Amino acid sequence: MLVWNESYTRPIEKLVCAIIPYRREGSVITRGGAFEYCAEIPEEPKPRRATNRELAKWLAQGKGEWGISKFGVIEKAEIGWFYDTGYEKQTLQSELRVRKWDDTEWHEPTVEYMGLEK
């Protein structure tokens, strides 16, 4: 978490051990001391993963191939992408990877990598 006191010009990152409510000074306890204030470190926004329909279109346009990541090894798919009706807008499963024909590395199926951003 980020922690700071009135006298600090910038928050610093520390592991918070406890927060004691209703205590005026030093209510945030860390291994390095007590602080007055704390805040969670904001997560970086993750890029949007493609949907079933977007992947199907990308593959139909001949832009690349897909595979499934199992224990760090990619099992390359030998068939096209299909999905049940009603799942067009569902985001692709976390194990799925894609790569463009001119690329040797497998990637997360993000709209940025697949060139789907408008």
C-alpha cells in the first residue's frame, strides 16, 4: 500500500501489517513504522481481450492462428474458431493465445495486438 504522514511530500510503498481505526496518529502500522494515512496502489488497466466473434472474424480474414496454453506450452489449433449462439460478445478464455503469421511469439488475444482497435 501507499503510506504517508502530513510531513511527507510523497507517499511511499510499504507492506501494511495493521490499520487501527479511530487512532489519531500512527493508525497505519508497517514493519518500518507507523503512518497516518494509507491508500491502495491502483492497478494498471488491462488491455481488452477480444471476443469470440472478433477472433472468428480475425481468423477468417487469414490474419493468424490460435492455440491453447497448457503449463506454458502452446497446443496449436488445427481447426477454425467456433462458439455457441449467444456467446458472440463473451471475452475469450484466459488460456487462449494468438499469433500473427509473421510472428514467432504467442500473445494474449488483445484487441491491440490483433489490430481490432478503432
